[in-house]
Amino acid sequence: MDKKNEELIVAGYRFATVADAETARMEEKKVKNLEKNLDYRKPQNVLLVYNKAIENRVFWTPVGLAYLQKMQADMVKWGIPADKIQPVPLYGTFSNKTENNSSIRRSIASRKPKVEYKGRFITSVLVNLILVFLVAAMFVVSWKSDVPNIVNYRTAILNEYSEWEQQLTEREQAVREAEKQRNMTP
């Protein structure tokens, strides 16, 4: 085997890139460190480390994922309930090559639940009608209110000015009458 191929092989896996192989080598060191320092006599400690490794996405490559599976099997063997053990997460997808396979497409389609859209459509239409009614009611309320707002500010200002003009005209009339009476009485 040539040196380039040797760089791609880690723990029995051949990786596509040197970077992936390096990541696997780092994970291999993490696994060795964990096996050296982890107290396997206490299953709760193993469960805690396992959960933290999954939560923090410590392992990505098959090397680390295989170690997580080994931890899973050990915990089941020690009597930890299966519902407390999280499944090993896979962060990659495998569907690119299989989407064209008709049997896989049928299997995926059979697992999807059938959704009833008719009821949702009717509910959506009713909610939209209620919202339209509420918006129209808001416009009516703002149009009929005495407080000036964006809808009726022009009318409110014109009414206020015409009221002032009428009051001013009445005062002028009263002043003129008072002057006439004063000028008439000598």
C-alpha cells in the first residue's frame, strides 16, 4: 500500500480525505484516554460521560461512533434501563444514493402520515374572515371616534377651525353692538 492510502486508514476505516482521517485519529486518542481514565465499575458515571459526549458532539467519525455503541452495549449489560440511554446520533445523510431506489421511496411514503388538509383549509379561511372583520371594525371605531387620528384628522381640524371662526364672529358681533349702544347714548 502506498503512503497516501496509509494516511487515509484509521482503526480499520478508510476515509475519503486526509482531514477526515486526522479527525478519526483525534477521536481514537479521545477513546483511548476515556478507556484509561473512566471508571467502568460505576455504570452511572459511564452513562453521564456517554450523555455528555452525545450532547457536546464529541464523536463524529465511525471510530468515535463505534465507541459510543460499545458504551451503549455495556450499559445495557450492566442493567441501565434502555429508555435512559440515548441513541447514537448520526450527523451525516445517506439518502443521496438511495432516493432513486423505488422500494425505498415507497417505504418512506408509507411511513409518512396522511394529513387532512380540508379541515385545515376551512379553519384557515374562518380565521382569516374573523381577522378581516376585526380590521374593518377597528377602522369604523377610529372613524367614528371624537379623538383625531390618521383616519379623521382632517375633518377634526376643519371642525375645530370652523368652531373657532364661529366663536370669533359672535364675539365681533357682540363688540360691534356694544360700540353702537355706547355711541348712541350721549
